[in-house]
Amino acid sequence: MKLTIFSRLVLGYLIIFILVVAANVYVIYQLRQFNTWTQSILSVDNRVLDIHKKLTDTLLSQIEYEKKYIIMNDQALLKNFLKSRDEFAVHLGTIHSLVDSDEDVHILQRITQLHNEYLSLFSEEASLLKTNEQYPHVRFKEEKEKILDEITVMLRQLKDNTQLHTYEKIRNIAESGEKSRDLAMVIIATSLVFGVAISIVITQNITKPLLIVKSKIRKIAKGDFEKNVQVSSPPEMKELAEALNSMCDRLKEVDKMKSDFFSLMSHELRTPLTSIKEGTNLLCEQFGGEISVKQERILSIIAEESNRLIELVNSLLDISKIEAGMMMYHFTYVDLVPLIQNAITGMLPLSASKNVSIKKNMCQLPHIKVDTEKILQVLRNLIGNAVKFTPDGGLVTVLAEPVEAGVKVSVIDTGPGIDSKYLATIFDKFSQATLTKSNKLKGSGVGLAIVKHIIKDHGGTVWAESEVGHGSTFTFVLPVS
Ligand code: ADP
């Protein structure tokens, strides 16, 4: 199941929230435990110790009154003894309701039993005392002392046990305090790590497809309309990728329609244009009869403009062919030097008419595998542009040298230069950087696009370097294969 960005965010934060709640629940549980133990110390152990003291006091009072009564036989003393006995019994009952350990219950039962034995001994002795006869009071005394000693021992043990319980509870509080501190720290650290991990995963889930889409949009801007964006999740991004792919389809269709249109139009235009050119030439050569100087001037303008149109149509045909992948290449191993020379010679009439000199500086070059016609086209275009854009009295220099990557050819001019903002797009179709509406230099803007395609199809690279007012340098490197 592919989760949407929204569900991923909700799920991620829910997990962090659950972890934080779990940590809090644990801490609350521990605090309740502390509370229970503290309450137990305050309401049980402290009270047991308090009543223990009262028990000891009332026991001592009983012993004191009982001893005095045996000596003085005074009813007031007996009354006091009975009062202490009752108080002792009440305290014993209270303490019984507080203790819960088996050992303590057993101790209390034993104290009750011993106290009862002590009381029955006392009442037996009291009865004998009333008869005023002789009785073995030493034996009574010894037996009572023995019982009271044991009660004292039992009471001490009860006190020790209670104190031990208190220490145990305090130790428990300290131990579980440490444990819960450790566990809370572990949970907090886990939540933190988990939180960061979840954030990274969710962000990556969103940014990764976004980067794919971004790079595709950049490619579309450069004319790559292949629909190849593959994003399977999250669903929102998948939809975006699908929309982008269908946009590519549509763009491809439109681009093909445009190329087809150019190709058709170029074909349809070339034949009549060639006829116009040939006819004009014949008329100029006076095949159709004598013509006046004025007529000759008009005819030569028509011939020149037909030539420009034929060149434009040829360029458009070339670019359509290249874009349709139908450009054919015939590769042979050649020396570029004569090719360059040939291209320069072809440009001499134009350069002479513009008073632009062409200088060359060529080293010996290795033979490379090229389609001579196409490379001539490249050279003519670059040198032609250089001459075209260089003003009267300027200089065009053609350099050729072997480099590590192959053969490097540069065409340098002293023309107006190209603004840096156009340098990146200068090789795109119909891009004309230097021309303004008022500029008299006319062109189609496809020459450099053809150059780029041809060099690319030869496995080479081409680029332009320029600074406004300081001329331009167009360079291409062809590999030695
Ligand atoms: P065009 O037929 O317009 O010359 P290109 O594709 O050959 O078409 O050139 C595209 C644009 O590049 C030109 O219109 C011009 O603005 C610029 N350009 C090309 N070469 C030069 C150069 N040597 N100096 C200045 N600008 C140039």
C-alpha cells in the first residue's frame, strides 16, 4: 500500500507521540509507586512505631501497679493496673489491624498469649493475696518475670521488623527512582533518534521524487521530451510524474508537428526558389535579350535575396533532418588543415568586401575520422559568422592545434562579442543574441544549432567564449578515434 504524504506525516508524528506518551505513563506509574511507599511509611510504619511505644509504656505501667498492689494490696493500685491492662489490649488490637506480614502477626499473637498468661498469673496471685494466707510469691514473681521478659523481647522484635520494613521501602524508592530515571532517559533518547529518523525518511520520500521531477523539467527546458519520469510513491508525487510524462508526450507531438511543418515547407520552397535564382541568372547573363543597367541591378538584388532564401531553406531542412534522426554521415580519415583552408578560401570574397582580414595559425594535425562535407559546413558557419559580425577593418583568426582530447579548432574575431547571458543558449535553435531590430545583419538562428549537432554526432564538443566589446571565440574539439 502506497501512503500519501499526509498519511506518512501523520503516522510519523503519531509514532513519536506514542513514544512520548509511553515515557510519561511510565513516569506517572513510578510516581504513584513512590507515593504508595511513602504513604505506607507514614501511615503504617510510623504508626506501628508510635503504638509500639504506647504498648511498652502501658506494659511498664501494668508491671509497676501490679508490683505495688501485691505489696500494698491497695484497691486504687488495682484499678490503675486494670486501666493499663485495658489500654494495652486496645493498643494491641490497633497494632494488629496495621501489620500485614505473617511474622508480625505471629509476634502479636504470641504477645497476646503471653499477656493473657501474665494476667491469669496475676489474678491467681491476687486471689491468694485476698485469703491472707502464705503462698509461694517467689515462684509467681519468677514466672511473671519470665513472661514479661519474653513480651519485651517480642516487642523489640516487632520494632526491629517495622524499622526494617521502613528501610526496605526507602531502598525501593531509591532503586526504582534510579531505574525510572534510566528508563526515561532511554525512552527520551529513543524518541529523539526515532523522531529524527522519521523526519529524514519522510523528507527524503518527498525530496527524492521532487529532485527527479526538477531534473526532468530542466531536461524539458533543454528540449529533451522523452517521457521517462519514474516515481512510484508517494501517490501525490506519482500523479505529478504522470502529469509530467503526459506533458512530455504532448510537447513531443507539438515538436514533431513543427519539424514536419518546416521540412514540408522547406521542400516546397526550395524548388521554386532555385528556379527563380536560375531564371534571374539567365536574365542577368542576357539570355532573354538585352537588359538595361537598372534592370541588371534589380535582377542581381533578386538573385542575392533568392540565394539567402535558399540558404535559409537548406538550413531549416538540415535541422529538421537532424532532429528527425535522419542526417546521414559518411566518415573518412582526413587532415583538417586543407578543409579549414578550403572554408577560409570560400569566405574570402565576403571578407574582402567587408575589409576583414582572415589570419590562420595551424599546426600539423593528426588525421581524424569525419564527414568532410559536414565539417566544412561547420567551418563555413563559424568563419562566416565571425566575418559577418566583425566590423570593417577587423580581424578573424583561425587556430588549429592537436590537443590531448583530439584536434582543437578555434575561430576568433574582433566583433561586438556576445553578452554572457546569451552564451549558454547561443547554440539553441533560432537563438540570435547580437541582433536587434535595427541590426542589418540578417540570419536564421539555426547555423549554430546545426554546428552543435554535427560536432556532437562526431563525438566532439563545441563552445563559445566572449565578452561584449572584446570579440568572440568559437572552439570545437574533435576526438582522434
Ligand atoms: P545566424 O544565422 O543568426 O547567424 P547562428 O546560429 O549562426 O545564426 O548564430 C546565432 C546567433 O549567435 C547570431 O544571430 C548572433 O547573435 C550570435 N553569433 C554567432 N556568431 C557570432 C559572432 N562571431 N559574434 C557575435 N555574435 C555571434
